[in-house]
Amino acid sequence: MNSKTLGNIFKGDKVIWMIFFFLCIISIVEVFSASSELTYKGGSYFSPLIKHIGILIFGFFSMVVVLNIKCKYFKIATPFFILLSVFTLLWVIVAGQSTNGAQRWVNFIGIQFQPSEIAKGTVVLATAQILSALQTDHGADKIAFKYILGICFLIIPLIALENLSTAALLSLVVLMMMLIGRVPMRQIGKLVGVVVLGMLLVFAGVMLVGKDTQNEDNDKVLTEQVQPDSREEGLFGKIFHRADTWKSRIDKFAQHKEIAPEDVDLDKDAQVAHANIAIASSNIIGKGPGNSVERDFLSQAFSDFIYAIIIEELGIEGAVFVAVLYIMLLFRTGRIASRCENYFPALLAMGLAMLLVTQALFNMCVAVGIVPVTGQPLPLISKGGTSSVINCIYVGVILSVSRSAKKRGESEPTKAKAAQLSATV
């Protein structure tokens, strides 16, 4: 394969490509190391790795397809993705498949996927389009705020019913996009006040309605199983059926205190305890790739707690390197956005980068015990299906912006050439 062919494939910003490949390499190594539970259950040593590599390859080709689409055409797809997101989110509420107490998946022609992954990108896409279309010399028009809230109220509550942490992170990204998009600060201030009040009401509702199940022997997976008879069925039950899980996580985090190693209850707090053991046993320099011990005890070592395994095997240096990759992704995307002449590609790229990086930082904070446990995987590293492919597509969109968006001052040379040609004639 000659350099011209490679150039046709690897279009766009080369630093983004470098970050992507580093994350994929780390993903393959660490998922292979952390999948001992899947290896034991499946009876095949390489099966989880082969499946994961297959998903990454599919994600790679999806990314290449997307980066070859000019960013201006993403606007055309916005209405379609809004309808698709709402339909699939309603579908998952009515007839979704439940795993680990959370009903987040739907099955279509044998393919299982999470509608929330598509909905996240849809909200970012719609927000970028609204902010760019309603820009004035003094910032975004006031009506843009109302349109953005309309899209958010249409999609985010449907996500929150089954995945509160994803809804919260997506709301944070939208807020940051409005700041970048120059929405009037008075409107943002009012929104922040309403959101804080809403969070307090949700918190109060969860603490009143939910039952703390943290003392039961159900910490086999990240989320505690909700008892069928824990509350009434119907609309009330649909809204608050995850309250038990949320309350247990809040109580565990709120009651966090220093416990002597011999007093740690590994049956009650298995996830957090084994993550802490993995980090503490790294001895700063790490045990080396493939030498993790805690992977055999963390039920989600290959997904939600993979960062703890990275620290155990690669040490502090490896953990910092992974964090720096995500920060580089954000800053490099910021540089790409700053060069865009138009608002839409710049806001779209920044929104998707913030979506990836905020989720990554949140996952890392969970692994080291800074925030309560959630079900957020580490983007482009954790083992996954829908999320891995969609995250690759997000990177493809960023590469498309870096490749096809009109740059500042780009039209001047063209004008100069036209003037020169006219003079010659």
C-alpha cells in the first residue's frame, strides 16, 4: 500500500489519529488482560479479545466512512436522528432488554444496542445546529435557548429513566456548549438555578422512595438488583424503579470513611474494595501488562472499572498517560474548532470531544473513588458494543471537521487567484 493510498484513508488531523490509535492499543491490551471472567464463562481464551478487536475494526471502518462525509451534510441528518432517538428511547422503556437491573438495550434483527448512545450524539448535533443558525454579532439569539431546551426535554428525561449518570453528563455537555455558543449569561444562570432545584427534588425523591440495598448480598455487579415488589407498578414504578440502586450508591459514597484493611467487607463492597486493592497494589510502577490479580474479582473489570486495572498493571505513569490522551483530544479538538470559519462544525466538534472527555474523566473518578459508582465505561478503551462503535463515529465526525470545514482565511487565496486570472484575461 503506497503513501497516497494511506493518505486517502487517514484523512484529517494527524494528532487525533495518533490519540485514537494509542487508545485502541491500550484498549486491546487491557481488555484482553481484564476479560478473565468472560474467558472462564465462555471457555475460550481468545474469544473475548477477538470479539473486541472485531468491534474496534468495525468502528474503525465506520469512522473512515464518516470522516469522508463533509461536515455540512450532518445538518441534513439532524431531524432523522431526533426521530430515531426518541423512537428507540421509547422502545427501550416499553420493551427493552434488562441487564444488571437496568433496561437500556433493544434488540433489532439480532443486534443489541443502547439507544442512549445514539441520543447523546443527536443532542450535541442538534444543539450545535441551533447555536450556529441563531448566532448574531452579540452572541446567540435568545430564542436559541428555548429551542435547545425543547430538544433536551424531548430526549434527556427518556435517558434519565434508565441511565441517570448519562443524562447528567449529557446535560453538562449541553451547558458547556451553550457557554461556548455565547448564549446570554442571564438565561444560563436561570437554567443553572432550575437544574440545581430539580436535582435537589430528584435527590429528595430518591432518598424518600428508594430502599437502601447496600447491606444485601447483591453486589455481584455494578448495580444492585431491584426487587420486583419494591414499589407499585405503573407510571410511578417506571419513573422510580431505579431509585433503590441510586439510593444505595449515594449512601455508600456519603458514608465513605477510612476502614482498616482487615475490616473491609469484600462481600458487601466488592466493586469499590477490589478497585482500591488494584490501585494500592500497583506499587506506583505497576505489575506489568497481563499481570493483574484483581481482574478475577472485579465483575466489570473489562468495562466500568478498567481504569483500576490500568493503574494496577501500568502504574501511575500509565494512568497519567491515559488521562493525558483524553485531555490532548479535547485541546486538539479545541484548536481545530478555533480554525473553523463557521460556527456549526466548531460547535459540533467541541461538543463531541467534551462528550467523550467528560465521560472518560468521570469513569476515572469512579475508579479511584472520588465520585459514586455509575455504569459509565471508559470511551474507546472499555469493552463494549454500541458504545465503542458510536465513540469511533464521534471521532470520525471530529476528523471530518478537521478535514472539510472551511478554515479562517481560507477563501482569501481563492479570491486572490480569481483576481489574478481576471487581470490576465
